[in-house]
Amino acid sequence: MSMNREGRPTRPEAGEGTKTDTFTGNRALMLEEPLIFELKEEEGTGVDFADAPQVESRLGGLERNRSIGIPGLSEPQTVRHYTRLSRQNYAIDLGLFPLGSCTMKHNPRLNEKVARMPGFADIHPLQPTDTVQGALGLIHMLGEWLIRLTGMHSVAMSPKAGAHGELCGLLAIRAALEARGDAREVILVPESAHGTNPATAAFAGYRVESIPANERGRVDTEALKERLGPDVAAVMITNPNTCGLFEPDMIEISEAVHAAGGLVYCDGANFNAIVGRVRPGDLGIDAMHINLHKTFSTPHGGGGPGSGPVVFSEALTPFAPLPFVEQQGEHFALIEEETAGEHHGQGFGRMTAFHGQMGMFTRAMAYILSHGADGLRQVSGDAVLNANYILRQLEDVLDAPFGDSGPCMHEALFSDCGFQGGLSTLDLAKGLIDEGYHPMTMYFPLVVHGAMLVEPTETESKEALDQFIGALRSVAERAKAGDQTLKAAPVHAPRRRLDETLAARKPVLVYKEPERAQAAE
Amino acid sequence: MSLYFTKEHEWIRVEGDTAIVGITDFAQAQLGDVVFVEVPEAGRQVTKGAEAAVVESVKAASDVYAPVSGEVVEGNQALVDAPDLVNTDAEGEGWFFRLRLSNASELDGLMDADAYRAFCDSQ
Amino acid sequence: MRYLPLAEADRQAMLRAIGSNSVEDLFVDVPEGARLSGKIEGLADHATELSVERQLGTLARRNLVAGEVPFFLGCGAYRHHIPASVDHLIQRGEFLTSYTPYQPEIAQGTLQALFEFQTQVARLYGCDVANASMYDGSTACWEAIVMARRIKRRGKTVISAGLHPHYVGVAQTMARFTGDVLDVALPELTDGAPGDDADRLLAAIDGETSAVVVQYPNILGHVRDLSEIAERAHAAGALLIAVVTEPVALGLIRSPGEMGADIVVGEGQAIGVGLNFGGPYVGLFACKEKFVRQMPGRLCGETVDADGKRGFVLTLSTREQHIRREKATSNICTNSGLCALAFSVHMTLLGEKGLRQLAELNHAKAVAAAERLSKVPGVELVSGPFLNEFTLRLRKEARPVVRAMVDRGVLGGVSLGRLYPGAEALRNGLVVAVTETVTNEDVEALAGALEETLA
């Protein structure tokens, strides 16, 4: 079997439980909350309706005759239920969120205000386009900013998230090569790449081959150049890379790939490190997706929604998907299937219904206009400074595998080298939870053992950084001393470690009423 | 009855022209708690070195390769309800599938128990 | 700058601590030619909140707002009233600014809400299990097609003419690269069963078919029983995929799951999310228990913690991209978290009692509107069962009529010419959606506008 270096403990160690000595099981402001299905209100509802006029049904006999099984709660109960749930979440609003590669920067509330302006929120995607010129104008304006910030030629705004944007970029590459009569089968991906890269390449119909990293944490440029050939369609590079380092050979790599007839896809997840001061277009790339929910502050919302516009070089522009916004004099046109034929016959098609994540466009636009060119340059400067500060302040206590190869970019990478007593990165992370922080990204990138990737972002003050450094230092010291109490961490969180093995062996994905569950057994 | 091992951490126990295949104890320890196993159905043709089964732990999913070519006689249905057998008895009850060999000479390149132990030590 | 807390003194102190002279020195690895010495030219500098609000407010006011005119557009995005508390709850910082729940001990808020969401979706759709949402209905539909192909190991999918053309477009785009064969057709304005091509579907299902895809209600608003199609698909060894773009309909009509659909997908936007000019929306995905390991997307499951307390975690993640890499079931990374929460909160406020009342109100208003509009000279209702959306056959091409009605201050529906440009047989078709937000005055205004523009 193929060995995967992931495998890490997922079942909680049997240990001392933290027993609650209250009647309710609550602990002051830490409140336990049952499922809505356990609140037994199947006839309840928190919405009032006007009476329906009497009409003859035109349902064709399809009227429902079974109960659905969805309870309703009054407004007070609903508000309380979700408020209590919210208090069991860590969030950026609460503290530093050091997730490497996720860019957990502050989510400005102006974004929320703008997104909710009725002129943006209460318009339908299929309204005649001259009734939505402001919306189309905003999409166009955002697209122009993204083009200028990246130094590229055009932009596809419709992809719904980063992975969707990667797919968009690869499909454009595939369409371009097919149009040239030169369909190729292989895509090269560095072994340090994020898992979406090979997954997307496979989804786009390519065979994936891995390029090793060198001992300085960068792509092995010689190995990459050696592998290039008439069967290589593209190279997918993340720059800055997943080790938090800039790829200094990027221009050389792009030139070599182009010379061999291939194209360069750049994963823009780490754009925050260089926004406003380096343009990926100057590095020779052909396509790059941008995560609006990372670099441009649209909220992560507990896992989404994201938005992944893709910028294209001149070579790939004809193959971009539909629909897109085009400025025609004073007017903004929406180029869809019908008008594509005149302008854009080689586009590879449509990736989604409607036009894209308008709600995220308005938020990102508010962010970009707020910062401007000077502010965005400061964003990358402060992001990189903050990460280097963390790297240098902690490298005496945590192993930094590439600490000697120069400054890092916007994230600092550590390993579990030096941990004693069988303690792992996971144990350190759970210990950090008790200190009041969400852990950093763990076990990624795969090229470093027990990897810990810390990205503070530019919206952290020096005080916040110092507090975080102190907390991480404290837990790291415990790990290096082999402090076994870390195995029981976290002890103060709303839940202790959860049994993920049980969840995967016997998946319970929906609620089953106790009588129903018993009957099923 | 002969027991061989592959560099991909599969074991194969051969008896005449049929054999049983599983993953080694070393492999299951690396994987962690196994939560799901997909075994091939009877009648399926497998090729040496190609994917024959899938084993999933909570955080890792791995392909299990056929050590030799042949036709699957039986997949171990016990693993459907009790995937943890792979952890508790990888080289016994946790077997994956039984097959009829199509080319016994393919066994020549495989390791014996001592060679496999040495191979694991070098990992 | 208001979002950047570092003061110059802080920067100097930090540079000293790390032993660098300037921030620029930290970019030493960037090739000289690519390192810009100053800010990017030709772009505006930073702006105050006041200024940004003004600028974007001006753009916002250049759009015709649905709530300010008689409004009848549907076709995959529906205008329903969202209770005020939904937006307040999703804007709580602990929901808005939290991340994917990879550290479950401090993400039980998100995880429990997702578990409730999955349960609501599964029950609404009449299925055993549901995932934690996808980007939107159109990508969920494509993922269902891929899932069915994976399960059945057959290469052809038969797609009903009643499937939203954008959803068809997404599938056709993807299939061009994956080699999936799609059997598609244009809808017809058939009286009694607009857009319904059950005969064609039943004839097309064969031993090469992995799935049949049917939208319910369909793009023309029509509803029909899916049981027969389900039976015939199963008899041929294929799966039935049902697509629901208007989930409110399920408050009043039977669910696709109970009629035999194997996989049910759709758009959740109508509940909790709002029009938002097309996004972000929320894809819903549900299926039978036996297919759970083939489901794409994130899944939240129940478990216990070290103290034996019930808790929730993301599970079955080995199917996903960050573990399987090239062998993943899809490349999806994100679900539509906050939109799924909005759906769930709204659904909790409604409950099935409220959802039924909402659907009844929608249906009653739609029936009344259909009757009123079919009395307008030059307007014919394409008859057949519907819930809150129906199709009119006009005596003239519908697209210019829609444009002309805008001049009369009415957003009167979606012309089939907009959705199917070049389809001659459909050019006189107008799809009208009537939700609880429509008043009698609105209907009169639409009737009047139609009468004038068709004269």
C-alpha cells in the first residue's frame, strides 16, 4: 500500500475527565445547547404569515401528505439557540488566528454594510442588464483592480472559491493547448503543494507528477527543468510557496516552461505576502486564482462562501469562461453564451449558474478602496514583518527548518523536532487552545515533519503578537520537556478531544429521534 | 505455504495457485485507526502493482496494490462491518482478498520475512 | 490606516528584534526586476469609510432594486422575505469571522449548526443523509452527475429538458473535459406539461446510462410525479438525480426522495440568503445512506469527547482533496458556510409548519396571478401543475416585452429568449414567479404593463 505520512492520533487518550459540578452542566457563561430537534417544537414557528387567499389547487395531486420532521422555534428561542452556539466558536474577532495559508485578517464591518445596500443585495441576476449597470460596473471595477494588482491581462470573476478558480485556470490551459492542436497529459506539481492542486489537476483530466523540494524549502528548479517536455501541459506553483518562502527562480521557471511549450499556473493563496509590491504577471505566469476571502478580507464564515477570480495572461485570455463583464463605452455588458460567439468563441464554457459571488465582490471592493495602492503595499509589508518577527522570536525554542535560508514571507514554518516524551504537533496545538488561541495550521506542508505554519497577518498589533509569542513559547517548552499533561489538552475548551475514529467508523450525519434509532437497530 | 512481502507493505500467503493478501502490521501502525476498507469483488482481474483495494484511516487513505496478478476469488467481507480488524490482526483476520495467481513467477521479486524486517528497519 | 495597527515605532522595534534594516530587506528573494520600488501606479490611494460608502453607494443606486417595483423574476433565484433575526445572527462575529471547523473543540457552534443543517436538508429532500453544503445548485448538480458515474461506472447521463439551462451549461462545460456523454434537449411549451419530457427520458434510459437528471419544479415552473421515472431508471440499473431550485416548494409538495430519487441536489438560496445578484448562494446535496462514502463536499458527524459528552466533527474527510490529493472525490475545499447557516436559521424560524404556510401562500398568490394574467389580451397560460412559478405564452417575442415593461416600472419575469437565445420555438415564452412578497397591486401593475406592451 502507498504510505501516507499523515497518520496521527485521533482518539482521545483515556484520562482524567473534567467533571462539571453544576446541575445544568453549564459553567457560568459556557452554556450547553441541545439540537433544535431535541427542543420538541414540531408545531412551532417563529414567522407570521398573512392568510392565503382561497384558490383551487393547481398542484396536480402532488400535495405533501407526510410530515417533514423539521421543528420550528419562536424568534426568542431561535435567537437564544444560535447565540449560545456562536459562543462555542473561536473567531478572528476574539483573537489572533494563526492559520498558515488562510490569511485570517480582520473582516472590516464596512464590507458588511456595503454588501447589504439594497442596490447590491436586492437585485436578481437575470434582470435586464441595463437595470443593473451599477452592479456590473462594480464587478468590472474590481476586475480592473485585480488586473492591475497582478500585472495580468484579463480576469474571470465567476469561480466560486479558490479550488473552483484553480479548476478554471487549468481548464483554460487545457482549452488553449487543445486549440493549438497540442493536447498534453501531464501537470507538474511541487510536493509541497496544497492538496487542491493535484486534486484539481486530476479533475481536469491530467496525470499529476510531483517535483521535489530542495533543502532550502524551494522547488528543485533543476529537477523541474529536466522533467519538462512535450507531454507537460503546465506547472502549478504556489508563490510564495507553502513553506512561507518566495520562489526566487520563478522567472527562470516560467521561461523554461514556456520554452518547452507549457503554461504556468500560480496558486495565489499566499498573495497577501506580495500584494501591492510584486506583480505575479512580472514573474511570467499565465493564470492565477485570487482568494478574495484571504487576501481581500471577505469573511470566512465558518467555512465559506469564498470567491476565486482568476487573472489570465494574454495567451489564455481568449479561453476564459463565461459569463464576464465588458465595458462598451459608457455601458457595461454581460457577455453570456449568446454574445460570446462574436467576442469570445474560444472560451471554454460556463462554470456556474449566474455570474459569480457578487456579495463577496462588494466586500472586496470596499476593502480595496479603503486601502488603496499605498495601503495594500503596507498590507504585504506588515504581514511579512509580523511573520518574520514571530519566526525570530521563537526559533530558539521551536525548530525552524528553513530559518537559516533567509527571511520568510507572510508565514513562519516550524517543525516538531525536539519534542520529547512522544509528544506531537497535535498535542502542542491542543495545548495552545487552552491558552486561548486557535492553533496554527498543522501537518502541512507535508515536506516538513509535524509542520506548524503560523500566519499572523498584518491586522495584528505588536501587543497581540507578543502575547501570542509568549503563549506559543510556553506550550512549546512544555512539548520539549515532554510534559505529558499536554496529551489531555484541551481541558478548558467547551469540548475535550473528540473521537474522530468513531465518527468515521460509524458515521452519524443526521439526527435520529431515539425511538426511530431504536427501531432501526 | 509461503509468505512474501512487498515494498508497499503488503503480505501475500501462497498455497498452491491461490493466495491471500493483506497489509502488514507495520503498515497498520502507520495508518492509525482504520475506519473503512474497500475490497475487490470476486471475479475482478488484478494486475501486479496496480490498485486492488483501498484502506482508509481517519486522516489517511491509502491504496493497496496487488503483489501479483490474478483473479480475485473473494474479498474479506468481515472488514466491511469491522474495519478495525486491520488494526488488531493485520496479518491474520484482517486479510483483504484471496486471489488465484495467473503468473507464479511474479513471486520471485518479493521479499521474505527477514528481508522485509530489514527493509522496515531502514525506513 | 484604520485596519493596520502597527505604528512606525512598532515596526522599528520589530526590525531591530529580527536584525533587519527595513521591511524592504525582507523581500530579498524577489528578483530585482519584479520588486516594485513604490506603490503600483495608476491606482487610487487609501480612502475613508465615508468616501468608500459614497462611492459604492453611487454604484448601488444605479441598479433597479427588486423590492421597489412589482417583481416577478425566478428561474433559479427567488425573492422571499427573510426574517430580521437571520441577518443579525449570521453577523455575530463568532459565526462571521470563524474558520472551517478543523479544531472541533473550539468550533462546536459551527459544527452543531452544520449537523442541524444536514438534518434539515436531508428531511426536506426526503433523503437519508446530506452534506454540509456546496457552492451552489449548478455545481452541486454536476457533482451529482460525477458521483452517479462513479457509482455506476457507466458513461452516459440523460438530462431532462426542464433542467435550468445554466445548470446544463455547467455540466456541458465540465463534460467536454471529462468525456461524460450528456443527452440533453430544449424544453417545449407543451400545454398540460410545460417542459416535461418524461417520454423522451424514459426512452433514452439504457444500459449505458448512469443517471437521469430531472428538475422539480422545472425551469418553466411545472411539477410532475417522479415515481415512474425513478422506477424506470432503477430497472435499467441507473440512478435518479432530482434537482430542486426552489426549496420553498417542498413545504407543500412531495419530496423527491420519497418518490424514489437516489440523489437530490439543489439551490438553497430561497431560504435565508437573498438575491445578491447571483451569489453567494448555497448548494444542497443529499442522497441515500448507501452512497454516503461517494458524496462530495464536507460532512459533519456526531461523536463523543474524552469526557463522554456529545460533540460534532468533520468526518469522512479522507474522500477530500487534502488527503486523497489526486484521488479525491472532487476538488472542493469550501462549503458555503455562512449561507448554510442563514438557510438553517431561517428554516428553524419557519419550522415545517411555517414552511407549509409559506408555500401555501406562494401557491395561492401564484394561482390568482396566473388567472388574472391569462385574461390579458395576447397572454396565454401554458397550463399544467405548478407551485409558485408558471410560464406564459405571449403573442409577441417576450424579451422586448420584458424590456418595455421595465420602462413602465415593472420587472415582469424572465423571458425564455434570455435563457435560450436563438431557440425560435421559445421566444414568446415568459416565466413568472410569484412569491409571498407579491401584492395584488403588483399583479395589476404587471397585467397593465403586459396589456400595454402587447397592444
